[in-house]
Amino acid sequence: MFGVLMITLLITIALVGSNMDIILKQGIVFQVRSEITENPAISASFSSVEEFEDFIQSQTDQRIKNLGLEEPWYSPQRIGLTMYKILLLDFGRAAFLSSDSGSSDVKEIIIEKLPRTVLLFTTATIIISIIGIFLGALAGSRVGSIIDRITSSFAIISSSFPVWWIGILMIFLFAFTYQIFPARATPDISLTDPGYIGALLYHMTLPLITIVMIGFGSWAYLVRNFIVGIMQEDFITAKKTIGVSKKKIIYSHALKNAAPPIVTILALSLSGSLSGAIITEAVFDWPGMGRLYFEAITVMDLPVIIGATYVLTVFFLASIFIADLLYGYFDPRIRTGNNP
């Protein structure tokens, strides 16, 4: 996992390295000029424009040297230092973007945005999995029934439409036509307002409904297929023979045996939703990591892009690690401690 994280960082740095150099040096020049302009005493001490420009150049060169930017971005020293800083969550300062409180520190921006994405997509994934598991188990236990046909049809139909397109329709219907929910998922009140959390949850409702509506059908269809396969196993037949109720067979035995692949899909869905939230959050204007990523790509704010990539990669690897642990818990046959 650590190796994957390092390779991801290395590839990201290699892709943006040359552009990062340009942006960092431009940012230093802008910072030096701003500091001098904001201090009238310094500005008045220069007798000519040439002297002023020479002073700016000397200050810029000094800061570039202090930061180690005189070395090319592909030098081992630069790459090693950059990766070391990223591992310590030192992403530097954003070139264009800032947090709601006005900070340009990339770490503070991500800390502000990440909980909102986790809130929206974790809540949606939990709701989707609960509905999908029980609906899929019901459909899998009644193959060929009306509920089975409806579940399969809805899964195909819902999976055929992109979430952003359904999101636009939902906004048009429930924000403009009926005006039940706001069109923008970003609350208009300040973070310090006591009612901010309530406003955030209210604004989250429409994107949450959209994500759940799109996602639970495919989940139900996957669980349905798992259950159909497990119901053909010999131990299920034995349970039926000794008179165990069908409901107990489905929800106590079949679902338990389907748990390992379900947990794996749950972990992949959660990590995938966090990293794939760019378009969804951009459509609903949800103030999370996805919209931050979209804005950073739009203005080529490379420190933010690198920081967001690192954080989302860590989340993905952590979810895979947890899925592996849970897989071993639900299926003792794969536990390495039991192997001879």
C-alpha cells in the first residue's frame, strides 16, 4: 500500500512538475511585490523604477534559493523533498483558491472540504447498501417474480443514466418547478452561524436523494445474483431439508456467505464515490472535495491538485485495507493465520 502511494505521488509530481515550477516562481514574485506594495515605507525608499525592480529580483532569487527551486524539478533532491513534504501533509499554498475563511494553505482547504464529501457520499453509500442488500436478497429468493423483474429492470435503467444528468433533472424539477429544495447545495450562511449544520443537511438532501436513486438498483442486482448462486449450494438445500424457514435461510445463512464480496464492493464503492465526486459535486455545487478538485483543475492550481490526489489515494488504500480485514473476518478460510 505504501509502495502504491509513493508511485501515485511520483507519477502526479512527474505530470505537473514543470508547470509547478512556473507557478511556484510566479507565486513568489507576486508575494514579494504584494509585500512591498503593502508597505509604503519600503516603496518610498527607492529612487528609481530600476532600483525597485532590482530589489524585487534579488528578493525573488533569494526566496527561490531558500526553497530549493533553483534545482530542476526532476532532480532527486527536489522530488525527494516534495514527496517528504507531501507525506507530512505539507502541500504548500494554493495559487488561486482559498478556504471559506480566506486561507490559502492547501491543508486547511482540504480539511475544510473533506468532511463534507465524506458526509454526503458515506451517507449515500450506507443508504444504498442497506436498501440494495435487503431488496437484492428479496429478489434473489424469488427468482422470476414481479419484485425480481422490477429490481432487475430498475437496475438496468438507473445504471444507464449518468448521475449528473439525473442531477440536472432533479434540480429542474425540485428546485425550479416545485421549489422544494434549493438549486445550490452550498448553504448561504456563514460557517460560524449556529444554524449552519442544519442548513448543510437541508441543502444535502437533493444530491443525496439523487445519488441513492441512481445507486441502489445496481446494488440490489448484484446482491440478487450473489443470493441466486448461493441458494444453489448444498448447505442451503440441507437447511431446507431440516425445515429451516426460508426467511432465516436468506437473511441468516445466504447473506452471511455473500458477505465477503458484498464488503469488497462496499469498500470499492465508498472509495470510488469519494474520488469520483467531481462531476456530481460540480452539478449540485456541493462544497466538498469533488468541487474543489474541479475548480483546481479549471484554474490549474497544482498544489491543490497534488494535495487532493494524495488524500483521495490514502482514502482509497485505507478502504481496500479495511475490506481485506473484513473479508478475512467473514471468510475464515482466507485468514493467513489458519494456513499450514
